[in-house]
Amino acid sequence: MMKRRILLSIIMAVFSAGLLSILFLSNKATSKSTIDPIFQKIKGIRMVNNLEFANENIPIHLPDVAERLERELLVSVYHHSSTLIQLKLANRFLPIVDKIFKEEGLPKDLKYIAVAESSLRNAISPAGAKGIWQFRDATATELGLVINDYVDERNHFEKSTRAAAKYLKNLFLKFNSWSLVCAAYNMGPTALTSAMKEQEEQNYFDLNLNEETNRYLFRLIAIKAVMEDPETFGYFLDKEDYYPDLIDYTTITVDSSITSLSNFAHLSGISYRELKIYNPWLMKSSLINKSKVTFEIRIPNK
């Protein structure tokens, strides 16, 4: 009798353990099934030969060069929101840069400096650089841009792009290499000249510069790669996805002060916001122009 009770107890214990195991596995399976799968495929990026930027060959066969470029490609490709917005804004700005740089005799690849500098927005850096091309006050003034309390032409896209073209050509006269020009644009020509002299190097890829400038040219190459062939990197945009350009406007020439830009806008049939979108170089709610400088204000056509 005792043996039967012991055997029965063992059978019940085994049964209970099995039942608990089934319940545990069932709950585990249920908890897993409540999580939707993430349909994402992360891939590495393979380098290709015969790369060039601004008509200069990139020595991709060098392991250091390949690794530095791969880093910037991965950053650009997998920084989804930022890269997507840059692609959408490119339709608004880069065709204008293409036109101006062609007229100025510059390699078209240099337009990607604007993307790297500001993501194609009138940004302000901690160092005080401003506009899509990120000029500081002194450099902008030297290049002929008007800067005062009421006007900042670093925010005037066409004028600042002409200034950028002039600056880039001046840098090329000094360095005779577009890769070095890009480095100088980032760190300044004086600092680059000092580094070249100290390290006794004449080639960008042989220089060991600060972290930002070491990455700068490769960042431009990565931006170029993604913007010229976005679908290869997983970005698919229809025509209507791109932001519209701002070229449908009428120009009003003024050479005197405007005490109220809001009143000026309303008399022109537009809102104050629309006036600022088309004329981001107007810095305040009025335009005091004691020097009688001639400015062209754009009024969007309705």
C-alpha cells in the first residue's frame, strides 16, 4: 500500500512538472507573438574603384582611405531622417548652385559643400557662421555681402552662392587642388597652410588634420554618392515628394527704408511669413536703409 502511494505521488509530481512546463512555454510563445517583426535590413557598404570628386581621383585602393569613406557613407545612409530631408531640399537649391557654379567655371561636385555645411538651411553655427554656405562676418563682408542690423545677405541664397564661388576660386589659386580647397573651406586656409608646412605634405590624403577636417572630404563624397543615386542606398522618392522650388515670384526694387515689412507684405497681397520665406535675408520687421542701397524683394506669385 505504501509503495502504491509513493508511486502515485511520483506520477503526480511528474505530471505537475510537465503541465507547468507546457504552461510556461505557452506563455513564452504568446509573449513573443505580441511583438511585431521589424522589417529592416542593415547592410555594409562595399567600396568601388575609380571614384572621383571634383574631377580628382580618390585613392580608394588605400585601406585608410577606404575605411574613412566607408564611415561617412554609413553615417549618411543610416541617418535616415536627416538624409531624407536633404534629398527633399536638394530640388529647391542644388539646380541653382549648378547653374551658378557652371557660370563661374567650378566643378559641380563642390555644391555638396552646402549640404555638408548647413543641410541646405540658413543655419547659425556656435562660432557665428551663418547661412547655407556658413560664412563668418569678416569673410562674408570681404566677399561683398551686406551685413547689418536689418540685412544679412549670407541668407540670400543666390548672392551667397556667388560669394562661395568666388571664395572657392580664391582657395584654388592658393592650393591648386580641390581636395585641399575643401579642407581649407572647413578649417581655414591659414590653419591648413600651417599643417601642410609642419607635416611636409602636399596631398589631402597624406595629411593628419583635426577630426572634423579629416572627415570633411569623405563626407562630401558620401553626400554626393547618396544624392546622385539615392535608390541604391534605399531612398525612394516620387517626384511629388521633393520640396518645391521658390522661383515663381515678382521682384520689387527698393532703395529706401520700409518702416513696416508686415504692412509692405499685406499691400503686396502676401503674408508676413511668405515675405520672410522668399526673403530670408531681411532680418527684422523693418528695413532701415539710410545709405539708399538698392535691394530686390521677392513677392511670390499667387
